[in-house]
Amino acid sequence: MDNPLTYETPADRTGETAIPKSRASWRDYFVLAKPRMLVSNLIPALGGFWVASKWNIDWATLIFMLAGTALVMASGCVFNNVLDREHDSQMERTKKRAIPLGKVRLEYAIGYGAALGILGIALLYFFVNPLCALLGCIGHVAYVIIYTAWLKPTSTWSTSVGGISGAVPPVIGYCSVTETIDIGAWLLFALLFFWQPPHFWALGIRRVEEYRKAGYPLLPVVKGIKRTKLQMIPYLIALYPTTVLLYTMGYVGLVFLIGGLLLLTLWTVQCLKGLFVEDHNEAWAMRSFKYSLYYLTFVFLLLVADTTTLHA
């Protein structure tokens, strides 16, 4: 049964960083940047670039855009690890990360994160365009300051507002070509913004007791699992007009429209099933989480494959 009204806070436990048992390796620093997350976010960046390019590809711009975006996101992930270190030490999923274990010293992690961010913004500014550098800064601040430092440890709004930073990569990809923010950029932003809360809340439901122990006021911890399932639905519904508008505005073709709506419907049905699940929330949440990842990957592959050409 849900117990939505109580959760621990950082004051309820020491949360001190462990004494290191071994020295950090290059792999520890590599993992601090959350490479799997970087790959999943670079796919939308590639999709945004392809939509704007309409198959007229400037490969140098594409490479510098992806490299700069990856470095800025890696910087944000490192700072996320720094700021979350006490909470991470309380969660089974994260307690073996390099900072909670004490393998990477805090000052080294901060310097590493800063270097990645500066290099990424420089690449975007000098080799792509200043607008993309500005968008990179906005995404970085939204993720590190607004989401990680402020809302994640204090508010159930963290997931919704945190969707802003997660929706920036496809806009960077798009604006690396157009050098302006137009309706296409906003539609790509919406596609990622509406995707993120149901994706992350599924993980939150699966790991609800870990988040409760770590002191995170995540929606399923504070409001309960049933409320969280209901709140996922409006975001899924909002993805339907976003998908249709990408087609009607001429950014993608009929294959994307049909495939995107089919993928979205499969994900929506899976989420709706959760409203009738009472005793097996963890299994349902894991399936929903996987569906969200499948949706994101395949919908952006469709976006690339069925981007309208310059002569369409």
C-alpha cells in the first residue's frame, strides 16, 4: 500500500562520503559523465539537426554540434553527481558511484565538470553558432541549478520543470542549422518535454522506497503511486497533437506520422494498464519505463528517416 505522506530528509541521516578504498581510474571519471544518458540525449539532438537540414547535411557542423552538446551534458551530469552525493549514498542504485564511495575527490569532480562545460560551450560558440552556445548554457543551468540543486531535493515539481533541460538537445540540433528558434524548434522541444515526466515517474514508482529512503520528495513518494499514474496521462495525451503538428507543418512525412502515433499509442496503453494494477507496481513500472525508452529511440529514428527533403 502507498505511504505517500512520509519520507526521510537529508537531516535524518549522516550521508557522509565514504573513505576511499582505491584510487580513481579513467573509467570512474568516464562513468561520472553518465555515458548512457549522453547517448540517449544525443539521438534527439541528431534528430533536431536532421529535421532542420532536410537531408542537406553539413557534416562538420553536425560533428561539432554533437561534440559540444555531449560535453555540456556531461558537465551537467558530473555536477549532478556532485550535488546528489549524499542522497546517492542512501540508494541501492547509486551508492556505488565514485563520489559516494570516495574514489573521486570532490574538488577533482568539480574541476572535471567545469572543464567539460567550458569546452562544450566553446565548441558550440566558435564552431556552431552563439545561439546554440546560449541554449547549452540554459540547459546546463536548468539541469544543475534549477533541477538538481533546487527542486529535486525540495519539490514534487522537479520532474516536470526538469523536463526543460531534457528538451534542449533537439533544439540545439535544430538551431545549429537554422540559427533561429521557430515553430519547428518549439515542436521538438515539446516532444521531449512531454516525454520526460511519464518516463521518469515510471522509474520513480519502481524505485519509490529507495527515493523515500534517500529523502527525495518525488511525486510517488509524496502523493502516492495512484496519483502519479494519473498524472502521467496528460503528458502522453499532449504528445499526440505534437506528433500531428510535426507532420501538418511539413517537417516530417506520413511514415513518421503513422509510426509515431502507433508507438505513442502502444506506450499510452501500457501506462493506462497501470491504473488497474494494485499489487505488481514494480513490474508494471519497469515495462512502462522500457516502453518510454523504446518510444524515444524509435520515434527519433523515424524523425530522421522521414524528414522532408529540400525538394518536398
